[in-house]
Amino acid sequence: MVWSMNGDYGGPPPQPPGRGAPPRRGPGPGWGRPQRPPQQRPPMQQTAVLGRGHGGAPPVVPPPRPPVAAVPRRRPRWGRRIRAILIVLLVLIVGFGVYLDQNLQRTAALPTDSTTSSSGTNYLIVGSDSRAGLSGEQEQQLATGDAAGQRTDTIMLLHTGSSGSVLVSIPRDSYVPIAGNGTNKINAAFSLGGPQLLISTVEAATGLHIDHYAEIGFGGFVGAVDAVGGVNMCVPQSIKDPKAGLDIKAGCQDLDGTTALGYVRTRATAGSDFDRVARQRAFLSALIAKATSPATLINPFRTVPLASAMTGAITVDNSDHIWNLAGLALALKGVSGGDGVATTVPVGSTPNIGGQDVVRWDKARASALFSAIENDKKPTGSALGP
């Protein structure tokens, strides 16, 4: 066997077809049979058969629907709701403030011919024995009597400025000059010429300029105390005073309006008028502290009656407004909070003149007190009274 160059084994060379040699067949069945070309089929369309067509027509295929976008769920717009609520509250507060301002009792209290000047802001606070608006039964219940006219049971000077607040009690028996009426007790100025003469007398005696005026009578005081639900006071000793309608035991207790009025009016203690002015300062500070506490301010059942009672019973100058009273309350709160000074005009002697007991100031110490206030400084040391 011979291996040829064309890769075949040796032997006779292949014969071309048609020369007696059978045609060469490929492997597998059907050798020699003609092969048919593969049948060409049209491409099939993918259709969704909805039903038979009429007359052999192909079924109608609707176009595909576009996908439906999901609608996002709206979230609550809390920011917008809160803003709306705040706006409503602001409108209500402003409207209530305007209503209170219009209800304030006003009078021409500040003298137009005042020549004094001082730094900071000065308020004159007067607690009068006015029985205006009280019935005979209420006068008897409060032990106010039925005296005609109007006098001052309480005179306080409140200063507020950069150095803090200073609350000074002026004893009502202070013996001072009264323009056109000689020298007399300072509360006589109120009886003789009302708020204007009283303010002129205080300015002349202290050298301080009075910027604002606030006066409250018996009824308004009782209403304010009851509106805040009473005021807690620690009474150092038992006091029984039929003239003031007071019978109170020693110890810490809540005072209602009627009891509180007797407590700040009574002089039935060893210190008489000096004890009384100290009680008045302490009680006023406690009242303001409770009136401006969060428990009162966030409670409309207390805030509204308190504001209505105060504005209906307080008398201010013609130029004063509700925001001036708010400033007064803030200054008093500073005193009650320990950031200010509470004192009485230094006293030199208590002689009897013309058959009546009077109070003479210690001129040097009183001058130091009022000089510090005039220059908006905190008084200290000997400038402070009892």
C-alpha cells in the first residue's frame, strides 16, 4: 500500500463520473437522491386571539394600552396647618389686646407742667380706698366702711432700667410739702387734688420724673386675686383686725381676694404702717409672680378673667396703654424674682404734729436712694430703708 501525496491510499485513481464508475455517494441514507430545498415559511405573527373573524378575516388585535402611572399619595402638610393655626392665634391675641386696651379706665394723671427728668422708666402705683362699684353688701363683706371721697392706702414707686428694677414703698403718712396746701401727709395730696397733685408732690419730694400711673381700688384688687385662684403667702404671725375684716392664723396658706385685702390693709401689728408697706410689697410681688406664671398664662380660664378684671379696675393716665401695664408687670416680676431691690424710703423719725402721727424721712439717706434711681443705678447700703 502506497501513501500518496493527496492523502489517499494506493490503488486505482478515482474515475470521473460517466465513465463506468458509480457516482460517489456521501455517507448516510438517501445517497444519490436529489435533495429538495427547505420550504420557506412566512414568519408567524405573535397575536392574541380574541375570537374568530368574520369571513375568515384575521382577528382584530387592539393596540397595547400604555402603563398607568401610580398616583402618589399626598402627605399631610403639617407645616402649612401649623402656620395657619399660629396666624389665627396671633390675630386672637392682638384682638384681645386691643379690646383690653379700650377697656382701660383713663384719667389725666400726669401733670403737664412737670420739670423733672431722670433715667429709666418710673411708675407710680397707687392703691386707693375707692369703693366705686361696690354694693352696700360688698362694703360690709370687705370691711371697707362707707366713707366718702378717695384716699390712698398704698403708694409705691417702681423704677426699671439698665440696672434692674427698684420698688420703693412711700409711707402714706410721709410728711412732705404739698403745692398750695402747706406741709401735710402725702396721701392728703390725693384727697385734695387727685392723681395730678399726688404725682406733683412725689416728683417734688423725690426729684424723680413719673412716666406712668396705675391706680387700683378695693374691688379691682379683690377681683384680681380671685381671678388667679388666690395667692399663697407665709404669714409670720396671727393677725386679728376687725377694722380690716381680717382674722388670719400664722403659717403658709392661700389667701382669697377678701382675706388678701384685709392682709394688705391692716396696721394691727407692732410695726404698724411699716409692717403694712412690707406686706404690700411682698403680696404684690407674689400676685404678679403667679399672674405671670406659665400655669396662669396657658390657662385661658384664668388669663381671660384676670386680664378683664385688671383692665376693668385699673385706672391709668390718658397716654398709657396695655403694653405699659405689661412693662410694669415685667418689672415687678424682676423684683419678685430676686433680680431687683424692694425697699422703703429711709425714715428719720415719727413725730406727732398737729395731733397726728407723721413720718419724717431721713433726708441724707433718702437723697442717696433717689439719686441712685435718678441715675439708673441700683441703690445699696444705707440708702435702703426698712
